[in-house]
Amino acid sequence: MNTQSPKTIKKKTFANISRSVWILGFVSLLTDISSKMIDSILPLFLVSVLQANLITIGYIEGIAESTASILKIFSGALSDRIGKRKQLAVFGYGLSSFVKPLFAVATSPAWVLAARFGDRVGKGIRVAPRDAIVADVTNPENRGAAYGLRQSLDTIGAFTGPILAIILMSISGQNYRLVFWIALIPGILAVFLLASGIREPKTPITQPRKNPLSRDALKSLGKSYWWLVAVALIFNLGNSSDAFLLLRAKQIGIPTELVPLSLVVMNLTYCLSAYPMGLLSDKIGKLRLLAAGFLLYALTYLGFAFINQNWQMWVLLALYGVYQGMTKGALLALVADRVPANLRGTGFGMINLVTGAAILPASILAGSLWQLVSPQATFIAGSGFAVIAIALLIISSYSPRFRVSARN
């Protein structure tokens, strides 16, 4: 394993964060503009144009996310094996971009499923190598901030996309297909930026001699890592697709043309909170911040169950964004701290596989509860799973078996 400090690998910029992290952040920004332009109106397109029901939407979201998640472990392990993370990331971002025209020509929910599947397969290929690159070029002392910064830039795209969707829907007379075509442009720009802007170290940081997916390699990830995987799995069983938040906004009474603004609000607060929360996690501890974020999620989901006015929906969407800012970067930094450097891709891939696999039952459960019981039942169930995850985090914080020193 290369013992060279990450600080010497890449030139540092603002707040000791590597140039590569900034580039990955802007790549994520452009990709999320593209994706959220589509995601913010896709549930409405499915229901109003393609006449899909809520259970169908649950299956589309669940199948696409869960099936694609299988690839995350293999792409992460492959990046460890060959020591070439950039190529896999470029391929993944490229695939997600070039399947987007399928949304524009869709004539049935099956077309949307195919497009969502291709988009999520691309994400499955790129996520673990991308997150491992961030870990490779940072130290434990600023890892939370680095992941927070990348998430912040990502989220600027996540709220810019819906704003563009709102504008385009307004001036085009609610032409969904036109929005889908225009969404292709920032995705292509992201692929070119990644391909030309990232240069991996000449001597790869990670190149293990044995199979990263062997029993011994997986065991070497450690008990603290696998406990974290279990916690993330439990939490994600109650964390269904954000499509249900958009549908809840519509049900509460928010006008159709303003429903995409729901994503703008949650992603704005996510963007504003992600980097400060990353800095905070480096100071007070990533595990504490993760538990606090799960608690905020549980309370927010309970709120979604019982609100009845538009202004309450906007407040809860803002809090939902803060929850994401508290948890997403902290979870990634915890993974990076717990796994050996030569197995980072595998570690990120495995946790993404396990949590992604939970999305299928989570989305089907959410859609079924919504349609067969009530919308309130969907959000109460999600809150309950979060409480269980918090309890597991508390147990891990008091158990010596699950404590670990951060790895460089």
C-alpha cells in the first residue's frame, strides 16, 4: 500500500480540500441538474400522462434502485483490484446521461422503468469509485468536510434542476417531454468535465493482490464496518423514494406547477447544511451527528404524516434537507474511517449494495401502505425504522467491539 500522505497526492485548495474533490463536486452538480429536472416531474408524468398507479410507481423506483445497487459492490471491488477508479466513474456517469432520451419518448410505464434502470445502473457503477477517490485524497481530520463539500455542490444541482423544470414547464405549457430532452445537456457536460479534469495518482493507492470480494477480504473490513452496514440497512427499509414526498405535497394542496419546488426547498437546505455539518462531524464525532440526523428524519416523517396545510409541508421539506446534510456525508466518512485503504471501493460498494437492496421493499411497502391503508401509514412506518436505527447506533457507541480508530 502506498504510504504517501494524501496531502502530497493532490494540490490542496479551500479548507485543505483536494482539487479532485472540487471537480467531483462540480461533476455531481451538473449530473444532478440533469437528473432532478427529470425526477421532479417524473411522478406527475407517470400519473397524469402514462396513467400509472402508486403501486406501479413503487415498483419502478424499487426495481431500478435495487437492481442497479448490485453493481455498486462489483464496481467498487473492481476499482480496488485494478487501482483505476476514474475510468469506472466516467463510464457510469456516461451511461446515466445517454439513457435520458428514453424518458422523452416513453409511451408506457415500461419505458420509464427501462430509462430509470439504465440511469440507476450508471449510478451503481460510478458511486463507489467516486466516493473512494474522495477518501483516497483526504485525511481523516478533514474527511467529513470533504464529503460535505462534495455533497453541497451536488445539492446545488439538485435544487437548480427542479427550478429549471418549473421554468420550462411554465413556458412550454407543461411539456414534460421537452424538459426531458433539455435535461440531457448538463449530463453530457458532466461526463466531459470528469474525463478531462480528474487525474489519478501515477502510483495507485489501492491495488490489493487478492480478490477484494473474498471471504478473508470481506472479514477484514471489520466488525465496526459491518455494524454500520446493518444500521444503514434498517434505516433504509423505511426510507422510500422521494417521489412519495412529491405526491404528498400534491395531496396537501400544492399546485402541480409548484410541486417541483418541493425538491428545490429540501435541496437548498441540504446544500446549505452539508458542508457545515461535515465540519461539525469532524469536531464532535461522525457517529453522533449521524444519530442526530436519523432523529431529525424520524420527527420530520412523523410530521409528513399529520400535516394538513401547505406552509407545514414547506417547513418539513426544509427540515428534510437538513437531515440529509447531517447524515449523508457523515455516513460516507464513517465508512472511509473504518475500512483499509486498499478496500475502500469494496467498502463503499458493499454498503451501497445493502442499502440499495432495501429500496425495493421500502418503496413497495410505501406504495402499498399509501394505497391500501393511508398516506399517513407510509410516513409513520418510515419514522419507526429510523428509531430502530438510532437504537443500534447508541448500542454501537457504548460497545468496545464497534469502536475504531480512523484509517488514513
